[in-house]
Amino acid sequence: MTAQTHLTEARSGADTMHRIDAWWRAANYLSVGQIYLLDNPLLRTPLQPGHVKPRLLGHWGTVPGITLTYAHLNHLIMRDNFNALLVTGPGHGAAGLNSAAWLEGTYSELYPHVSQDEQGMRELFRQFSFPGGVPSHASAHLPGSIHEGGELGYALAHATGAALDNPDLIVACVIGDGEAETGPLATSWHAPAFLDPATDGAVLPILHLNGYKIANPTVLSRLAREDLAAMLRGHGWRAVEVAGSDPFEVHEAYAEALADCLSDIRQIQSDARRGVRGRAAVWPVLVLRTPKGWTGPTVVDGHQVEGSWRSHQVPITNIRSDPHRLAQLETWLQSYRPGELFDTDGTPAALVRYWHPLGELRMSANPIAHGLVQRDLRLPDWRKYAVEVTRKSEATRALGGYLRDAMAANTDNLLYFAPDEHASNRLGDVLDVTGRRWQLPIEPNDEHLSRDGRVFEVLSEHLCQGWLEGYLLTGRHGLLSSYEAFTHIVDSMVAQHAKWLHTAADIPWRRPVPSLNYLLTSHVWRQDHNGASHQDPGFIDHVLSKRPEVARVYLPPDANTLLSVADHCLRTRGLVNVIVAGKQPAHQYLTADEARAHCEQGLGVWSWASNDLDGNTDVVLACAGDVPTQETLAAADVLRELVPDLKIRIVNVVDLGRLFSPEQHPHGVSDRVYGEIFTGDKPVIFAFHGYPWLIHRLTYRRPGHDNLHVWGFHDYGTTTTPFDMCVLNELDRYHLALAALERVPRLEGRIGHLRQELLGRLARHHDYIRRTGEDLPEIRDWTPRRTS
């Protein structure tokens, strides 16, 4: 029997349920084998303790629902010939997904040592949750996966992101009922308010309610059915429910329900694409109720296992030391009737061998999931948007013009996401060429809302990031802009994504996907109006703690460097890029050509602001970040006023990766270059955007580290003036100047007078802002000047 014969039978419906059940049993058998077996994969001999792994790791409880869904989706893909991805929220059910990819042949194609025979089956079993093997969750090793699943909550957001701008793609998304209790997943039900059936693909959520998480019942499984349906309907979903424990009854009902959902999806899309639109579409969601650990052991040692929380991980333990449990495992494995499912050489038997789609229609072989479907962005020349150095400018507003034209040139390959802050972050020019995505009713006072808008705004950092990750992992490009302090909300998400990127980079059949790009603005130093709740620069610490092959952080000091950095980041792949830039009017320091050269170098001496060109340096003033750069240059002016013969070197850092040693980070400069820039023996006063200890951590191996003194944010913040925010954390020009003076040996005899002068200026500032509510005129009106 050939693959084509099976396709013909799938389309005719011949013996469909029998074949689906056989494929499901085969996948379940392979999944149990992965959790338990080292050897004897076909049970040719009675099971012995040595055939069982010494450490049993894995999650059985969710697997039968995943494999059931995979089997039925395969049937429909074979029948209707459509393009599909499967995102599985219960990621620890990866044993089921490994089994599916092996049965489809994809696993053996990509990993030839895991062949479709007895030896390959043995390797499939042995490697699972085993040293040197593969993890128990759906990591990047898994063919067809775009979703890690190690942390719960993001499946539906990833699935939605994958569907955006993929009009012919259906993304099925299995949501575990434990995952459904998380905040990000709860928010993800908002997808119908944003998915455009005319231009996007479709998401089919499959809410698998098996009743339990690791040790407790789940909330949604205990809701009255009508209440759950009402909850979903309120979010724009029509619930289609399947429930049962008899396999063939469930097969019949599930096949009918899935076909109904797909028919509904096609009708919604067809109507929208013909211009027939009413209110927002009501999409189908499938609610599947089957026992947890279905088809596994019913009772172990007198305790119910199937249909209870006890089946969550490894239902039978201590097998190598307990003959009764060993026999129970063998009975469980034999219950799938492996002799019907596999030939004597271990290859899948005719009953299941071809019961899957062919070629790239296999969900485990979909090129979209492996980054193989990509297009480069068509980006404008960023120098067209450059700002003159003679005037103040809002850096992110300049970037907004660039992003507007980038969007106009990439209308199906680029999206922007923001938690309701796009215009607030001065990126509103983008709305000249596209709208904010919105499928719900539009009122007369609403602005820039459109069904096909390419700016996504929703007040959930989790949802913005999840959508963007799904979009990137399927080969497209994007940018997430957010208030700096609240990007911490997605700390865990960026950690998971960075791990995925790092793992995927070592997998030859995965192509690097476009980078995850953050623009952090409304940052700590200009949140003087909102106060302490909005003041936290620690996201960059978190990102730089990730793998150096993946993590990048940029602190452009002005609009032109921001343009250069953003253009660079949008062109990269396989990275997490964080750009921190203010949105308030600020000074411009570098021309376009100077900005390009400085950003390419990543850090360097600003000779135009320094006066030590003869090499006789007294002190180095270094800076990273826009406000620290401003205060550093102003501090240099103060020092020249107080000590005209003081030799000062100004160093600016754009790329924090340059501060690492080359052994620690691919962007790190050599000790020789580092010493040429910072000197090896002069005091360095470093004004930093974030927490000071980050700079010490990056440079602790560098020569002259004992001479490095870092000023930054110390968690002193409130509602106050912009300059007072710096004063509270001693990052202002007067504290920086004093720090420099105290560390120049030849000024030891004058330091008392100099300190008194600077403390007096700080006292005048203190009194003035409390009397007038604004900064001193000499602070507000200060402008940078070139010394060379």
C-alpha cells in the first residue's frame, strides 16, 4: 500500500476511525517508551529491570490529548490538503510530539541516527530526558515546533502571532487546562479583536480539559459548561465541545467537531475576503474533555491514576526494584498492541506507515516552523531622517519617520507592537501609513483604527511579546516599544525566547529567524512626572545575563545614533536586541556620518568633546545612555570652568557588549583596545543609564578596573524635576564633576574649595526647584559645545 493510496482513502473516509485509532495507539506506545525504556523497544522478550531507565522523567498525563489531536489533524490535512502548524501549550508533553514526528518520518530525515526501524526506535526512547539526549519539553530540537512550552502561558499568543499575515495557514493550538489559569493565556483570548480574517490565517484553540494540573484540579474544568461557553463567547469564540473516555466514541465526535470548526473558519475567511463583514468574527474553539493520563494504568497501588492528578508525570515508579510494577508497565505497553502497529524490523506497519500528509504538509516538516520561509526587509536609508546637531530633537520621533517608511515598504512582512503607547512614545508618524489593528466596533471619536492595521496596541506586555514572538518564529520581522520600567513584565518570556534562539542556532535544519527587537523608552531618567513606579532600568541587566551569543543592549545617546542602531537591529537575525532611548527633547551630538562610525565601533573617544589630545589625560569621563551623556558633557564644562587646565577625555558607549572581554561576549573588544580608550591608569568616572553594578560586572576582568568608578540609578526616585532625578541618584553634572576632582591627585590641595563650590550649586538647585517647581535656568538652557 502506498502513501497515495492512503491519501485517497483519507479523502474517501474509508475505515478512517480505525486508522486514526491505530496511529494514535502507535504514538502513545512510542511516548510511553520514551518515558520508560532504554532497550527492548518492541518487547521482543519479557521486560527486564535493565530495559528500564534508572531515572524516570517525563509527563504522561497530557500526552494522549496531544497525540489524539495530532492524529485527527493529520486526517483532515490529508483530506483537505491545507497548510497547518500545531502549537502545544503543555510543552512537557513533547514525548507525544517526538512520536508524531518519528511516525511522519521527519524525525529520521533530520536525525538519521533515529531511523524508522528498531534501532531508531531504541534511540528515540533512550535519548528522551537522558544525558546527552533531548529534553522532555518541546525545545528547538523538535521538528515542526515554534513553541518551547517549558513555561506555561504563551501558546495561544504564539499561535496568533504565527497566523498574522499568513492567510493560508491554520494554527491549531492545544491549551492545557493548567496553562489556561495563567495571566498571559487568559489575556490571549482577546485574539478575535485583532485577527483579520481577510489578511491573516486562522487560529483554532483546542482547550484540553483533562481536569488536573500537577496536584490539583483546574479551574476551567470545574466551571459549569454553560459558564465556560459564555466566557469564551464573550471573548469572541464559539465553543464546540467533545467529551468522553471511550476511544471510538471520542474519535467519531472529535472528527466531526474538528471538521465543523474548519468549515466555520473557511466560511469566516471567505466572507471577509469577499468583503462581506459584520461585527467581529466569532471564531470556533474546541473544548476537549478526556481523562488525564488516558489509556494509561487505571490504578496503581490502590490509587486511581488515569483520570486523576497522579498521572501528571510518571504514573508508575520504582519499576526496576518492584517486579509487580515492572509487570504493570509491560501490560500497559502491550495494551497498545504494538504487534499491529510495527513490523518485525520496527518500521511502522502499513496500518500507520502512511497515515499522515506528504512532504511539507506534514506538520513536523512545515518549512514555516523552521524559519525556511523568510524575506529580507526593504529598509530606507536611515540617514534621510538624521537630525542636525545644532538643535534639540525627540530621538524617538526621528525614529518614527524611519519606521513609517519601513512599514510602507513592507506591508506584509513587518509589524509594530506596543502596550497602548505607540503615539506616546513619539512613533505616531507610523500611523500616517497604517492604522491600529481593531476588529471590534469603531466609535466616531476613535482615531487610526482599521481592520488591517499593522500597529498592534493592547495593554498587555505579555500579549504584545507573545504575538511578536510567534510572528518572528515564523520568519517575519517586528519591533516592540514599551515603557522601560514595565518591560520587566516579560522578563520570563525573553529568557525563554533567548534560550530557544541559542538552542536553535546549533540545529542545522533551522534557519535563524529575525531578531526580537525592543525599544525601551519613557525611561527611568525622564519619568520624573510619573514617579517611582515608572522608574526601573533593570531590564537590560536581565537581558545581558542571557547567553552572549544572543543578547545585545544598545544605549544610543541621540537621535542619529538611535536611527543607526535601529536600522542595524532590524537587519539582524537570531538575536535579542534591546535599544534604550528617550522620547523627550534632547541635544544632538553626532552627525549622521559620525553616528554611523561611532555605532559601528560600539564605543569610543569623543575627541570633539575632549581636551586631552596631547595624551596627558587627568581623568576619563565615560557615559552610556542619553541622559548620562548629557550630564557627562555638562560635567566636563563644569570642570573646565573650575580647573581650566584639567585634561579630560570623554568616552561614550553605545553597545554594552563592547565592555565584555572577547572571551565573554562576541562583541567584546580586546584589552589593548579597551586600554587605549579608557587608559590603563587614569581615574574613570562612568555615568551609566542603569544600575552601576552592571558596568562593574561587565568590566571586572579589564586592566585598570580598580580605577573605574560608576554612577547610575540607585532606586532613588519620585515625582520631581528631570534634573533632580539625576541629583537624587548623584548622576548629575555636579556630583560627576566632584567625583572626578576627588580622584585627580594634583588637585588634592584644592579639593576642599572645589567641593564647597559644587555643594553650593547643588544646594541652590534644591532650594530653587522647591520654590518654583522647575529646574534652574542654567540647567534648562545648557547646550553642549565642541572643544576641538
